[in-house]
Amino acid sequence: MIWKTTHLSHDFKLLLNKKTPYKESTETGKENFRVGIVGGGPKGMYALDTLVSTVLKFRVDFPITIDWYNKAADFGAGPNYDTDQPDNLLINYAIGNINAWECNDDSRLSLLNWLTQHTALGEKPTALDFASRAVVGYYLKDCCNLLIEQLPQYVTLNRVVCDVTDIECSDQSIYVHSNRYDSVILCTGHSYASKFVNKRSANSPVYEAYPVKALQNLKGLKNIAIQGMGLSFIDTVITLSSSGDPCNIPKMLPYSRTNLPMLPRVPHVASEIDSSAFLHHDYWQGLINKKNIDFDTEVLPLLDDEICFAYYTIKDNLSSCNAKYGKENIPSDNEPFSLHRLLFPNEYLSEKDRTHYNSWILKYLQEAIARCKSNEIDPITSALHKLREFRPIMENIYAHGGLNPESQKKFDNYWYPAISRVCFGPPVINAEKLVELMRSGKLQFNFSSPPQVKINEGHVLLENEAHETIKCDALIYAHIPKANLPTTPHSLYSPLIIKGIAKIYCNGPYETGAIKINDRGRVMGKGVNKLALFAYGTPTESNVLDNDSLSRRVHNYAEDWTEFVIEKINKIEGKS
């Protein structure tokens, strides 16, 4: 089941839109402790909730003023979960994985229980259902309203709608648009522009994928090139093909570094990882403690063994209890399975398949869809499940320079994008849409290797290996870029770098392009940084792995920030 905004009760949506989430302080006679939260999306809301929950838990009654900054009035949801976006843009994980609260009660509900309460249908949601991002946005906004309604009287919250581009510091105080704060946390989400933003001229045929509403103007074009094949690519394709008239759907020609689309995945609700399920657990833990790890030599061989064992356990009925498994136990194949073959299957193609690459991709997606719909676990599904299980261990290995510089650079640019492509793809319904468009000829995977791209007189020219050229009317950059501050300036973070309030995170000679934080989420500037400036979520990328999801558990620097705030308040009150 796919839950959409049309499934929500009308009365609920009216009530949500009428709510005014402000609460004024009634405290007088004391100087307020002032903090700022920059970023109004889910991570900003989590930071607010963590602070307020801790204040209540430890019965802190010192007056606190919180200024919460966001570019738009969509506090709680942010642009990714905008409630006005089309219902055909879906989340890529089952609804049973989403919970905006640390602890649930009768009013603080997980998404699953919230949908059960607010759906207008007779059908009950299940944990393995999916939902549109707009539905998740309604959920997050409702959570935000509830959080603000329950603020204690000595906490004042001001929602400030503006783009924060100005942060200064003096002594240990932080100033945002000239307002002084004792501490600030940056939860800015995906706010990094691509290289096309600054270079695009008025008549340029190059466009960004977001906001998707702007793509509506491109539907009348004949040929559109799309750079990138991840989740943003799927959003782009679905938007361009949403017209009821097939004649208005342009021909779409995607390409990427690997020229492979994401695999759909079976609905799955994550559970706490049972590390004993992994072979050689002591080795993994020793590696995590070691640091300066080389992924290719110290991680990859054992991970490859485990992936292969998961594959052949199903394919050849090997005993899954063989804890002393080694490669010698794998039956010999003409084309032996491996992690590399799982991640980069197009590198093993015959000349015929390379020549008819679009047909091979169609078969590749059809087989993946069939695996997702099957009631039986096949070898590939078993291998993918083992690879997904490895993610928590990989996060610990990676965090704060766990990999050596050369290894992190290769992992960031080669291994992890490929792992994400096969493990964290879209729901099956979106993959089926790609197949439908391929069959109609509206979506064509013509490039087995990245084409040469030229912009010429308002058109885009794509040249393949055979030096054949396809003329396109537009190029859509369907990719959410990571931070690359040295090459792509950012309205907030670049000035922080210039002022020395922050600095680029470098793992040895490897310059990641992101800001540096310490292991408690504190932004590190030049010299000894005493500023109470923290980061949480996407701004912490490259220091830690994949911290941009809706999860509250992974790398929760809002807890470290809150602990720091409480300590400072206790010092003011003479409690410590």
C-alpha cells in the first residue's frame, strides 16, 4: 500500500493548517539563556525536542529563549517533505522505520500509528507500507505542532523565517543576524548547490532537479538528458512522465559515472543489529578500535567473503552455521559471484550486451523487481540483505577519520555510492514505472559508459564511445551534491571558513570539502575552538557516514549539544 495525502482525513488537514505553533514565555525577572537552531527540517525539530525533553527531565527551570531559523515556514518538514509536493514522490523506506520521537505515548506517535489514527480509509496501515513524502511532511508538521504546544512556560520559542548567511562570534558568544546566543546548532540539511548553479546563464539548457515543480515547464521538449541515476533521477523521471498525455512526455536519456540505476528493495523494518550474526565479530571490533584503516585490504576481503557466503548459502544449500567459512568452501563457478560483481555488474558484460545496453538494463530491472515480489529468498537477495546488515559496522569504521586518507577518498567516491545504489533504492512501484517508460521508448539507457557532454548554442550534445551524437533540448542535473566548499561556495559555510569560525575537514591530504566537527558534533575552527557552535545531520557528512536520514539514533549530536547547554545553564545557576 502507498499512503498518499488523499488518504488523510480532511478534518485533520484543516486542523493542522489552522494551528499556530507559538508559545510565549511568562517568566520575568531572570535573564534568558539564548540558543539558536539553524534549519527548520526534521533534524532541527529533533534538536528542539532533545533540548526541551532534557530540560523537563532534569527540571531545569531557568528561562530559555530558542530562536529557530528556517528559509520557509515549513518548520518540522523542510523542503524534502514539503506537504505541497506531488503524491507520486515517495520515500524509499517502509513507514515502520519512521518515528519522530525518542519515546512514544498516546500523543507522540510513530508514523505507522499516526497514519492509523488519521487515515480516512478503512484499510489499516502496516509497517511494510510506503508513503508519499508529502504524507511524511504532514506527520512531521503535526509532531512539530505537538512539541511546541507542550513547551514548558519558561521556554520561549521564536520561529524566524529567513535565510541565515551571517554568523559572527565575539569572545564565547555567537551572533546570528546580530542576535546574540550562548550556543547555536546548525541543522541545515541538503543546502549545497551544484556546480551548475553559479555557471547557469539565462538561456542555458542546464537545469536542477529541484524543486520538481520547475520541471513542469520542460515537458514539451523532445529529448532531455539526465545526469545521475539515483533517487533524484527517479523523482525527475516521475515528474516528467506524470502528464496524462503520452505525447507530452519527452524522451529521457540518463547517464552517470556507473550508468546503473538503483535497485528497488523489499519493504523492510530495521531492527537492532545482532553483531553475532556477523562472522569474525572480534575482528570487526578490533578494526573499529584501530583507526587508520585501509578499506580495500582490511575490510573488503572479509566483507566479500561474507557476501559470497550469503549468496552461495542459498544457491548451493551450504550450511549457514559454518562459522569457519572460507573461500575454499565456495563451489567453483564459471563466473564466480563477488561483491564487485554485485555492485558493478555492467563491467562483466559481453560485447553483445554492451551494444544493446538498454535491453540489458531492462532485463536487470525486471529481474530485480521479480526478486522483490518473490516469496522466496534467492541468492542475490540474500547477499543484499547481508550487505545492508553491514551498514552499522561500516558507520563505526568510517567515523571521524577511521579510514586512512586514501581509503576514505576511494570509499566516498567509489564504494559507498555503489553500496547505496544496490541497498537503499526506491520502492518497487517506482522501478516498475521505469520499466514501463523503457518499454514505451520514453526512457532509454543508451550509454554503457559515460558520454562526452557538450553545450552548444542552447542545446546539449551527448557523444557515445562510437562517436555517435544525440542532440538534447535540456540537461537536468539529477543529483543532490555533497559539500565541496573549496570549489562550490555556500552562502553560510563559506563565510564561516573565511572567518576561521569553521574549517574544511581534511583526513590527512584528503580534503573532503565539508566542515570539520569533533566527535561530539562541535564545529572546529582555526586553533582551539571554544565557540559553542554545533552541527547535526547533513553538515556532519564526511566526518561521519550517511547522517542525512530521518533517524534520531545515528550520530545524534543534538544530545551532545543539549548536554553542553544544560552544563552552561547549571554553571550560571551555580549548580556545578
